[in-house]
Amino acid sequence: MLPSVADILAVPVVRAGAPELVGGGSLDRPVRWVHVSELPDVAKLLVGRELILTTGQALASGDTATVTYLEALAAAGVSGLVVELGTYVSELTPLVARTADRLGLPVIALHRVVRFVEITEAVHRVIVADQYAELEFARTVHETFTALSVRRASLAEIVQTAAEMLDASVVLEDVTHRVLALTARHTATSALLDRWETTSRLLPDDDPDVVPVGPHTQRWGRLILRSAQVPGVRARMVLERAAQTLTLHRMIERDRFGLHRQAQTGLIDDMSSGRLSSERDAVALAAALGLARRARYVPMAVDVAAATEPDPVARQRRTAALLDAALHGVALSRATALAAPEHGNRITVILALTRSGDLDIALTTACTAMLAEIRRVAGIERAVIGVGVESESLLDTARELGQAAHVAEVALALGASTPRPFYRSGDVRLRGLLSLIRDDPGVQHFAETELSALLRHDIRNDTDLTETLRRFLDLAGNKTELAKRMTISRPTLYDRLARIERILDVDLDDGETRTSLHTALLIRDLVGPR
């Protein structure tokens, strides 16, 4: 951090000159360099934030020349003017003081003779040392976060590293202001998170302590520094580098599918992607891997909720155990299957069932056995199976795996209290669909765009118009019934609805508007309390 004018006046060689502030006010201005000059037009040689040392020759040419000289220095962004009295001027006149105050330009008089070269040497030594320290800090920041990227550190570790480098609290949140990771410094975590959503919503994206996270067109979060004690340049440097590392982390994790790709994995991938287009070849290859011929094929996806495992090797082992458990369950039900890991918490399965008998009974038997085995895997907390449309074509079944995965993910997000052996697409509705996509930045941006103005109004005015809107939409716009349930008069309700319309700039009688707002509220509910 650059020294201020006050810091320079405290240097012993400057104090020896008995400095006196004549005018100009604050001495907090940073000084980039110290320049010695007697030229009256020196301002045109400057670039800003210099401290000018002079014996006052430019101030000895009359009042007009003096004012012009000071105005030129102020316009050039000079941090201050130090005048040694005695050679050209014996004192600084009230005109100098008034002009300095008007311009906000600190003017200091030295009442004793000093050697300007000693001042420049002392100050430049401090400035150069500071610049070297900043370069060293920048190098450390670069090397530290590069190392975190190379070894694929977790979100929490990246945030913790930023907080430790700044010795300040740092929070990573998503676009709905839900905290994803944090490290609290010099405060309790509970205190840091107290009324976090309210605090965060009032922080604009251009705040110096806020840095967006994610590619420029797909922002998915923000890093927020919660301290006023960290120098701005260093804080920005660390937060921006941490944001880059977090962005890279998410890109890598999102694309790390199919770690243990073996023969079954390769075959399923070839069939579902269309690289294998011959039904006969597909059946032959599948039979060689143990899948029954002349069967009814069912596309399935198993999704699990599991304890967080930061170790990538441990995650791979759990995925392998999940795969083994599912195939063991299939064997216990006297069926056959192909299976492949899609990512750490999902596997896809093509189940072969005999063409005779009741499909649902056979499917229930197989899924029940699979779930019983999967739940024995360490770390698995809950598991669901999504099922697509069955077919006698193996290639058609493989192409339906995506639909099965969609159903499984929705079913897991719904968290039903009485889970079923399997779920089909008809078992999930709009809330299930939104559960599936609630963490998508685009969906979160949609909800924020629809509701942010009303949420800010409620925060600032201690009102609850958002809840009024929710109940209005839940009742499909029935104002009479809503007034009755809220135990308020209809004129009062009409006034609240009119205020909501003004704040959001919408027409609540418009069907599409109601659908849009209702969807945004459902997304907000699914994101959970903050």
C-alpha cells in the first residue's frame, strides 16, 4: 500500500524541517512518487499522486501566478505540495491557504532547511519496498491458487485459503444468496450468517468487496469479503483469483463422468449416443456381457443421496460399490442387466426381463432387491430408481436412459416420505421438475429477476407483501377468499395487491404473469431457508 502524505510528514528527515499544514485539508492522499521542481509549469510533466518539493520559486511571481500554479497542480492530481521557506518566500500567504482549501490540495510549509535528496531517498525506499511487497504478495497468490486448481481442491478449501490470505471472513454464495461455503475469521460463523440473505441482497455486484463467480455469461455465484480492514487492492486480487479457481473447479467437476469405464460402460455409451446403430450387433455385444436375449428391456437410473466425500479416490470406490450392489440385486431377482456409472451419485442400468409374466411385478421385484443392496453401501443415505419406457429393442431402450435419469433425479429431489420401488414420469409433476433444475444458474436468475424487487421492498420496509402474493397465487387469484383467510378487509387486500403490481411492474390479472410469479415462488421454496 502506498504511503500517504501524513506518512511522509512523519519521516524523521521531513520532521527535521518542522512541517506545518497551511491548507488543503486531509493528508490521507496516497503518494506514488516524490518530485523536486521549481518549474511554474511542472504540472504538465506529472501523471498524478506525486508529492512536489519546492523552495517556492513558482509562488514568488504574484498572486495570479500563484493561483494558476496551485490550480494546475490540483488538476494534475498531485497529492501535495511541500514548500521550504527562506529561499524565495519567507511565508505562505493567506491566499495560498485559501486556494489550497478551495482545491483540496494539501500545502505544507517547512520552516527549517532540509536536504531534498534525503527526503526523496527515504520516501522512495519506502515506496519501492512497498511495491516489492505487493509483487511478492501477487506471486504468492498466483502460486497458491494455481496449486489448488492443479489438485482440484474443494470449494470449501478454496474459500478457506482466500480467507486465510486476507485474514478476514469470506463467503461463497449462489445467485439466490444461498451460502455454499464460508470461512469465518475474527467472528463466529453464526454471527456471520445472521440475516445473511438480507445483508447480501443489499450488496450490489459492483461493491468493492464482491466478486462474481462463473463464466462471464453464466455467473453462478459471488465471493463476498466481510471485513473493512483489508487493503482494497490485495482483497480484490485474492477474491478474483479465488473466483477463477472456483470457476475452474466447477467446470472440472461437472465434466468428470464415467470414471471406471469398462466394457458395459462403453457399450451403453455407444448405444445411447448413436455410435452403435445395428440392433443385431448391440444384442450380440450385450449378450457377450451377460445380458439376456429376446427380453423386454427397461431403461433405469439409480440416484442416491450420500454423505459428502472430499477424497476423489474414496468417491470412486463408493461409485464402484454402488455399481456392484445394484448388479448383485439384479442377480438376486434372477434378472440380467448392463450397468454403468454416470457420475458419483448415479448409475444407469438396462434391465432385461422375460417377455412372459406381469412387467410391473417383475420390475418391482428387481428394484426392491437392488435398493436393498444399495442401501447397505457405506455413506448412502437414500436411493431411488427412475424408469423409462420399456422396449424389445435394445437400442431404443438405451436412448431412453436420459428420461430415466430425469425421473430418478426428480424423485430424489422430492424426498417422498414413503418411497416407491421405482418411479415413472407420471409420478412427478411441476414441483418435481423444478426440484431437478433448482440449482441451475439460469433458473435461479429467473426467480431472482421475478421477485428481487419485492423481496428488497419487504426487507427495507419490514413488510410481507411476498407472502400476500404467495397466498393470492395459491388461491388462483380469488380475492374474496384470500381476504377472508387473511382476516383483512377487501379494500386493504386490494391496496396490497396494487402495491405488489407497482413494485413488480406487472398485471396480476394476466395469466402468464401469475404462472411466472408462481413458478418463481416455487423455485424459492425449493432452494430452502437462508
